[in-house]
Amino acid sequence: MNSAGSRANLETGGYLLFLLLVTAGFVFVSWPFASPLLFATLAAIMFQPLYQWFLRKLGGGGNRAAIATLLVITFAVILPALFIGSVVVEQATAVVLAFQRGEIDLIGWFNAVHGALPDVVRENLDMEGLGTAELAQQRAQELALESSGLIAREALAITGSAVGFVLSFGVGLYVVYFLLRDGKDIGERVLAHLPLANNVAQRLAERFLSIVRATIKGSVVVGLVQGLLGSITYWIAGMPSVVLLGLLTALFSLVPAIGPAIVWVPVAAYLLAMGDIWQGVVVLISGVAIIGMVDNVLRPILVGRDTGIPDWMILITTLGGIAAMGIAGIVVGPMAAGLFLAGWGILLEMRTEEGTAAGRPVETTS
């Protein structure tokens, strides 16, 4: 009996080891497509309501509804993103080349801004050795050389792996199609096989979906709106490279508290220092009353109380996610923070329920 039990345990352990190895192998061979798979999963989650709408309108045809949803994603999201990306690269390259060719009068700009500063600020800059036009010229040239090298490397990486880009793009769309159509069944199977209690797995799944939707709507959508409004403002003010400035406005909107002001405040200060008074005033008014208010108006409408992630944690995980995963970290970082808080929150709820059932109070912190 003991030998039979030992053999059964050995067989179970061997099968678990085999399962671990084949899972690791699957992850290893799929890892080159980690980014498209991630974005495909997020797209399927975000556009699931649209898929359900097409499902009702098209008479319950899952394939037709998935294809219709995929067409909307392609023409409403992917193609505009590719077009904006090409414009941003073009404008960034033009700025770098202008620096290298000396077409941008940095010394004149610096003297104008430096002369418009208050005496106290100007004296402090002079004492720190930062108040000379020559130093500004040197720093700008260093930035231009570093930026040009970065752009060259990125361009080489893109052109050198064009086939890989097209392949990843196709794989992403292909996976989105199946996740839209079969995502619900796949999710239920995954939950059923997780080594967790059924109620815990269901809670985690609900929190995960709400965090994904809140993160994308609260970060990406709000940032895109602020970037669009910023581009329009800069265009009205006559600034060059408005698409590049708009993208920077959208990216810095991820920074809590300050956000897009990191971009529009220097732009307004530059315009005022150069004597473009009404343009600088337009940027200031738009930054405070329009761009800055978008976050206060849209975020509660789009997100509500779905995440409850503190601002400082969003900042840390967003920057850490970008450093670790590139642009995907903008979404993955806050998602990791949300799941971290959700996991510990569920544990606290379970302890509270167990304590209540046992007739003893459980201390909680607010």
C-alpha cells in the first residue's frame, strides 16, 4: 500500500514537472510576440462591448461580429496611430537636424528668456554657472547629438526588422479576432484551472477587468484628449512641430499633479519672452482652463472608482513600466499596481469575512 502510494505521488510529481517544463517552453517560444499578445488582449477587453453590440445587430454571428469589430479597431485606432507616429518621427528628425545645422538661434532665444526672468532668478542662475548663452548652446548641441543618435538607432531597428514588425502586427490582429469571439470561454477555462478558490478567482477576474478598463480610459484616453487639445493650442499660437509637442503633452499627462503643464508652461514662457504676447496668453489660458481641466472632467466620468490607485503609485509604476517594457509599460505598470492592491484587498476581505463568521472582530485600517 505504501509502495503504491509512493508510486502515485511520484507519478503526480513527474507529471507536474512535465507540465512546468512544457509551460516554460511555451512561454519561451511565444516570448518574441509578448507585446502584440499583450496589446491584443487589452484591445479585446476594451472592445468587447462593441463586439457584443455587433453580435446583437448582426444576428448572433460571432465571426461576422468579430470581423466588424476588428475593422473598427483597424480604421479608428491602428491606422491613425501609425500616421501620427510617422508625423512625430518626421518632426523630431527635423528639430534635431535644425539643431545640428545651426538653424535654431539658441543664443538669441536664451538671451531673450534670460532677460525676461526676475532679477533674483537670473542672479541665482549666474551664480550656478547656468546663466550663459554659451552653456545653453553646449547643452543643446549635446542633446541634439544624443537625440540624433537615438533616432538613427530606432530607424535602423525599424527598417532592419520590417518583416518582424509586419509579422507581429498580423499576429496581433489575428489574436484579437479570436479573443473577441472566444475570449469569454477562454477566461472561464483559465479561471477553472487556477490553483485558487473559485470565489477568489472570480474576484480577481472582476478586479482585473475593471483595472484594465480604468487604466486605459483614465491614462490613454485622457492623455490623447489632452494631447489633441495641446496640439490645437500650439497650432493657434504658431508653434512649430505641433504634433510632436502634442505627443509630449499626452505623455506627460501621465505624471500626477503637474501633468501637461511640463510642456505648455515652458511653451507659454518662451512665447512671452520672445514678445509673442497674445500667443503666450492663449497657451496659458488653454493650459489652465482647457487642457488642465480635461483630467478633472473626463477622468471621473470614464474611470469613476474602478482603481483607487494612489497618484504616487501610478507615477512610480508608470515610469518603472516604461523603463522595463517600453511604451507597453504605460498600461502594464498601473495594471500591476492595481492588481497588487486588489490582491491584498481581497485577502483583507476574506479575513474580515472569516472573522465575522467566527464571531470575532477583525481590525482594518482605513
